[in-house]
Amino acid sequence: MKVNSKFFALCLMVLFSINLMTAQTSTDKSKCKNSGERSERQLEKMKAELGLTETQVSQLTAINTEYAAKMKAAKEAATDKEANRATCNNLRTEKTAAVKGILNTEQLAKFETIKSEHKGKRGKKGAHGKNAGTPEERAQKHTARLTEKLSLSEAQATRVAAINLEYAAKKKAAKDADTDREAFKNLRTEQHTAIKAVLTAEQVTAYEDMKGDRKGKKGKGRNRKG
């Protein structure tokens, strides 16, 4: 029996869509489960390290439940990823403030120490990757790479170096202030705009190609992890 090729292709597309939806549902359930387990682990850790009373444990449980619901609602209402990230960052800040509100002075000091140690561990992990070195060292490396790839003149290299150093300082200040990701994105956009203003039309094209290649490598890296 001869099978209509268009009908066969349509069946494959439907089957693929069903499998994709099933896989996505399983992933979402796994994320929700992991999120709940993570909250429980954090609760037990805080209870042990801060010496929480039963009343405080109940209050903290209520805070976790409240903000888990808010995070879920924000995710469902978000129109894009960046908006969702900004909202989630604000909610995390609010949640941290709520948690601090139930702690006494001694517990609050320990809580801040734990947060600082956690940030320090994340910083050490990043020290082995693209963010290795001080902001000034990263700015110098970026300038050297652009000088080589774009054949910058001495005057251009000097101006690009000044721009990179300026935004390295701004990014460090934003990081120290615990600024959200949207602010970092805006700083990167400003930096790219400032650099392009120094370049010729031909160099701008090459610069955009460099950025595109970098995004492509990031995407491949995420796919391999997945």
C-alpha cells in the first residue's frame, strides 16, 4: 500500500510534538520537585546553623510557601525571559528581607556570614572560567583581544581600553550592590555601543561577527550540558 508522503510527514510532526510536550511536562515536574526539596534542605540547614525556634521554623516555612507561589505566578505571567528574571530577582530580595525580619540580632549576623561565604564559593568557581582575574585584568584581556581581531590603531586601542576599564568598574560596583541581571545587561549594551562608536564600519561588522560567534559557542555549550 502506497503511503501519502505528506500524510506520513504530518504524522511524524504530531508524534514529535507529543513527545516534546511529554518531555517538557516531565522536566517541569522535576524542576518543581527539586525546588521543593531545595527549600526543605535550606530550611533544615538554617534551623541547624541559626538555631531557629519552632515558631521561627513555622514562619520561615510560611515565607517559603508564599514566595514559591509568587515565583510560579511571576513565571506564568512573564512576557519574556528578561522580565521574568527581573521579577524573580525582586522577589528574592523581598524574600531575603522577610527572612531577616524573623531573626534576632545574633541569628541575623550568622545569616549574613552564611550569605557572604556562599557568594565567595560562587566567586571561586568563576575564577577558573572566563571571569578569571580582577575586573581590570579582564578589561585588559578584552582590549588585547579586540586589538588583535579588529586590527585597532593605537588611538583606537587607547580609547577601547578606557571604555573597558570604565565599564569594568561599573560592573564591579553593580555586583557589589547585588544589582539584578537586567542592570548588567544594560551595562553590557552601553559598553558595546561605546566600543562601536570608536570603530570603522568594517571593524563594526567584524565586531558583530565576533559577538555572534561567541553567542553560538555559548549555545553549543548549553546543548552539550543538556
